[in-house]
Amino acid sequence: MIEPRPVVVAGVGTSGFGRWPQRHAPELSNEAIHEALADADTTAADIDAVYVGSVFGAPGVASRVVAAAGLAGAPTYRIEAACASGTVAFHEAYQAIRLGRHERVLAVGVEQLSTIFGGAIVPEPTDPEGRAGLALPALYALQADRYLHQWDQPGSLLAHVAVKNKAHGALNPRAHLRGEPPSLEQVLQSRPIAGALTLLQCCPMSDGAGAAVLSTPQRPDRDVTVLGSSFRSGNLWDQDSDAPWGFECVASAAAEAFEDAGLTADDVDVAEVHDAFTIGEVLTLEAVGICEPGSGIGAAASGETALGGRLPVNPSGGLLSRGHPLGATGLAQLAELVWQLRGDAGQRQVPGARTALLETMGGGAAGVDGNACVVALLGGPRSHDPDVGPNQPGESP
Amino acid sequence: MSKPLVPADPRPTVDGQHISGVQCEECGRASAFVDARCRRCQGAVRAAQFGPGGTVWASTTVHLTVDHREPPFTVAYVDLDNGPRVLALVNGEQSVPPQTRVNLVGEVQGDLLVEVAADD
């Protein structure tokens, strides 16, 4: 029996997020990897293995990314788990350290969507529902339709999630969309996409990369502890399923992560969750237990989940504003939470944040309750002073 | 140089107002996927047909062009009576509320097509 070891995130890095068709995946990744290595005060030579998350990256993308970063020779694993690819890469890196397989591991996520799709992601034609034209916005709109019917709520309430996250994103210099945040009316009057979802309630198609160095504890003043992490793939989702698609998958991952960490949702100070579409954030907050069933839709409107609220959610701007470079998203979420827990998040800082929740959900395969979901709980550095972070406001990474 | 072959269409096969699927001889689970064994219990399955009646679980009107489908079009998850949950096009441009009764009426370029039942 292997005695599990404590695991920390020693360093994080990201590229900026946007549309960069001229920047190859290795170039995007290098920006994130070298920032993460420097942040961890380590070098490529000290990395034992690399886990790379990417959905549409070309065959061999992981090897090209690793070679370009000066890590050639390190065992390299490529992971595809839809939108959760980068988060699964993080989870597997965590397990590799925890179970003693490696000492220092790099998790990377990278995606370049701008050279593959001109608009929304084209549904996969070898999937029964993909072949039937079920684009991802429509899948989420179907979730929304069921949820709104179940709780007898107006679809217009969903728009508050976009208003909130785009206001957060305006404070994030790395966000894809960081202009003047839209008003509620502008979100509601933007182009209809599917059901209750308008254009500004859908994430942009982004290019970008993220990276994290994981190890056993080394630097108490900088290490962010992985308190628990759970990775689940969805069970069958069919005529016997009452909950919206993906809900049970997220709920079961969250329950296991909280149990691992010995925490409850009441302990969470800040969260980054999968808001590819506004309904995604609403359902996730209920699935992980931050909101009671049926109350998630009111959380953004009430200010509860905004910066300054009871429990800020997606202070980075979320997928709706920071962007959604599929395989990179989980590492971007992780980077934001590490900065938050260290007190380094500048204008986006959640005062006193000590415990954070990370959730990413990936889907697209018909008949299952999500391809993959990871929920992780993170604890801040032991010496972190919640009131005085090392950076001054406005100096966010 | 030869062209790659075209993969089989993974959508359920429509025969008039019914689809062809399987039903588990052990647990009774119905599926629109023609698998060799039950996805839930791994029991043996037999061929079965489902439809035409069903109930809308959720629906949405899509305002995007998706392949040959021009917007707006409406799709729905429909629980066929004693059968599987399937994705179908809804005849007409408007979404229909959950619990609405519908009938499978055929297919459009391989997509299942339902319409609201006359007595709903």
C-alpha cells in the first residue's frame, strides 16, 4: 500500500488569450511553461514528466510542445478529455506526485482553435447527436430549457452571469474579451444563438496555453496545496436521467473532492468553474453545493458571486471573458486560483481567499453524462497574509 | 490517390414512424444505439422498435447554421414511450415546453423528425 504524499502547485503560467493564428502551439505553450518554471523556481532539467491536455491539437502536438520548451526526453502524456483536457492533465500530474511515480511534473494545456474553426465548433459527425447537428450551444440551451422549466424561472436571469463575468474579465489583462463590460440589456439583445442563450452568453473561441509545476511541498510561502482532486467520467445519460446533462457527473466529482479534502462548500472562498455558456455556471454552482438546488440562477443577479460578494465565482472573467481554448482552460483556471490564494491577483483579488474550488466539465459524446469532469480544492500558502498580498492592486500577473 | 471511405451514419435508423434500436433482455433498458450488449448491465439484447409517441424532455430553437440545417430550427430530447431518449428535429420553428406530447413522423436527411401530437 502506497502512502499518499502531499502535493502542491509550485508554479503557474499562461499565455495571453485571444485569436493568434500565426502563433504555433509550441510558441503559445512556451510562454506558459517558462512562466510556470520561473514561478516554481525550477528549470526544465528538473521536470520528470509532462502531461499535456489538448483537444484539437494535431497528432504529435505534445511532443512538439515539450521539445520546444527544452524538455525533450521527459516522458510525455497527451490527454484528450474535451473541455476538461487541461484539468485532467493537472489531475494526473497530481496523482503522479501523490502516489510517488514522479517528483516534479509539468501539466500543460494548449489549444489553437482559430486555425480550425471559422465559427462555433462543428459537431462531431461520428457521434449520433453530433451527426444530428447538436452544436454545443444547443446542448447547453437544452440544459437551460429543462432547468428553467423545472424551477419556473425566466431565461433572462441567465444573462446576469455574463454581465458579472465580463465585468471580472475587464480587470484581467490576459483575458480574450476585456473591453467595456456589457450591460444586462446588451447581453439580452445580442444575437440569439440557441434558446435562452444569446451571443454574449457564449464563450469566445480562443487560442492559448497554460502550465503548472507540481511537486511535493518545497516553499511554504509560495506553494498552493492540492487539498483534494477528483476526476469522473459520466455515467449513462438516458431516459432514466432526470437531472440536466452533466449535473450528476459534476456533483459526484465534487462530493469526492470535498471528502478527500475534509471540507464542505461552506469552506470555499473563491471558485473558477466551467461557464462556457451562462447556464453552465448556474448548474455547476448547484452541482458542487455552493448554491441550493434552484437557487443558482439568482446568484449572479444578487451579487453573491461577484467580486465583493459572498463567494466570488470566476474572478478571472471565466470562459465567457478570459476565453475558452479548450485544452488550456483548466490550467488557466488553476493559474487564476493560485494567484488568488497567494494574494497576487491585483484588482481581481478576493480578500482573504484561503480555499479555492476548481471545476471543469467536458462533453460532446452522446449518451453519457459528460466525457469528463475534474473538481479540485486548493489551499493557500501557509504564510499567506490575506490582507497584504505581495503585489499591489493593479499588478496582477 | 484514393479518397478515404465514408464512416457509417451513427444516427438511429428510421422506419416510418418508428426507430430501430435494442432492448435488454435482462434489465429491460431501451436504447437507440444498436449495441451487441446492454450498456447498463451488459445483458443480451434483442432488436426492438420504438415510437411513434413520446414526451419532450427539453427543446431549443437554434439560430446557427449547422451543416445543411438552416436557422432557425428546433431540436428536442424526446423520451419515446417505453423507449429511449432521442434527439430529434421538431417540425416548425418554435421550441415546445418539456412534457409536451409529440409523435415521431419520419426523418429529414437522416435526422429524426417529431411533431406536436394533435390532441396535446
